[in-house]
Amino acid sequence: MRDSFIRALTELAASDPEIMLVNGDLGFGVLTDFIARFPDNYVNAGVAEQNMTAVACGMALAGARTYTYSIANFPTLRCLEQLRNDVCYHRANVTVVAVGGGFSYGQLGMSHFATEDLAILRALPDMTVVAPSDPWQAFELTKQLYARGGPSYLRLDKGSAGLSPDGPPVELGRIRQVREGGDAVIFATGAILGEALAAAETLAEQGVGVRVVDVHTIKPFDAAGVCGTARTSGVVVTVEEHSIVGGLGGAVAEACLEGGVAMRGFRRVGLADCFPSVVGDQDYLRAHHGMDRHAIHAALRGLLDGSE
């Protein structure tokens, strides 16, 4: 996904000299082409993410379109005050690009996990929050965030849901149905959408039709689309590589309750309210924390069978 982001940004920078990329001292293999083509549009702020964000905001207030870039937890949680008081309060044109969302850097431990970021950043006024499921989506949403302007968060991870770009177009702020089904619906965000699709395929072999919906935009949230889809079956599961507190599951629950959707069953699949104490690759951690295809299948089966 990060390659797709930088490819989109490079295309945008070719026609907009006001684009600035501010980096937290990493990712040089990915950024090489951009730096070579636009050396005056690049700043390495070093391992100083609070300064990086303040500098980016200052540039934006002076007329630039700035992008900060680092491993997911560092440009968000480490500099939350700067995002709140500098970027969002002034509605500055700053896009926070976070590589390694969720458990992408699973071998490095919880200090490098990004499992609270969606909840925290969606609470910031005027902040747009986006989590693509595939590289092609990251490319398209980078361009749409540029067109939208204002404070935004682009959460990338190392995985891919494996969706083809030949389906319905991705549109910022609108959910995207990727599989039909009338017995239940899964709302998923980010590349873990691939696990949701795998669970739905297993259930299809068992005679259960599960609709799968890609919620790539967490804010602005497509409440009308979510409510309309949830009403089709009344059995809803949300899937996110993130804490179950305040992320996609919370957003879906809020929308459905306020929209008067009568649900027969609802379950959030994600990280429990805890600090993960184990390390491993992304697939291992998903399985360990009960958010892989088997856990999603079990959640849906329990709701449909009435055992949950």
C-alpha cells in the first residue's frame, strides 16, 4: 500500500508544486523516487514526530499541501496534541500517512502496534479517517483525500484484501459492497477485509449467505449506507485490526442505534480491551487475538445459530 501511496503522491506533485512530504526518518527505499524528482518538496524531520507535525502544519498554513509519513503509532499517538491543537483546530491541509496499521509490525511488539488510532483520530473534529483494503484503493483514496483537503489520516497496512479494482469504484465517504448475501452482513475496514471474505466463503459452502461491506472511510461515516445494509438481515459483525473500543464496531453500533435499525445479533471482532503481550507476524497475531477468518466464522455461526 505504501508504494501505491507514494506513486499517487508523485503524480500529484508533478502538477502541484505546493505538495510537501515530511518524513520521520524512515522508508527511504519507498521514498527514493519522490525525493529524487522533488528534492525541494521533501523534509526529513528525524525521529521527532511532534516537531514533524508542527512543521507540516506551519507549511500548510503558509499555503502548502503537506503529508507526514511514519510507522502508524508514531505520527498519531506520539503527536496527538499537535494534531488536535495545530492541525485540526486550524483546519490545516495536513494528511497523516501511517504505514503499518494494526499488527503490521507485529514482531516489534505493542510499542509499534497501531490498535487505538482509528478511535482516537475519529474523535478529532474535522479529521477525515481512511483505511484502504488494497494497494489500488490506497492509490485512489490518496487522490481523493487531496481533492477533499483539510486534516486527514490515511492508515495503510502491510496486507491486502485481494480485491480487484474492476468492481464498484471506491468513493471517499461511501461504503462499498464486495460480496452479496442475505443472511448476515460483515462490515470490515482495512486489509483484514480479506479475512472477512474468507469467512463468508466458508459460510457460503455451508449454505449461509453473508454480505461483505468494505468500510474504507471511518470518517465521514456513511451512516445511511451502513443502516440500509444492516436492515437487510439484522445480523451484523464488524471486523477491524484495531481495538473493539471506539473503532469501526463503535461507529457501526452508533449509526444503527441512532438510525433505528432493529438487529437480531451484533458482534465486534477486533482486539479486546488490552495491551497485547505477544509478538509475531500479522497472521499469527490476528489468530492469537481472535480476529482471523476462523474467529469471524465462529462469531457469525454463533449469532445465526443463537448460541451467542
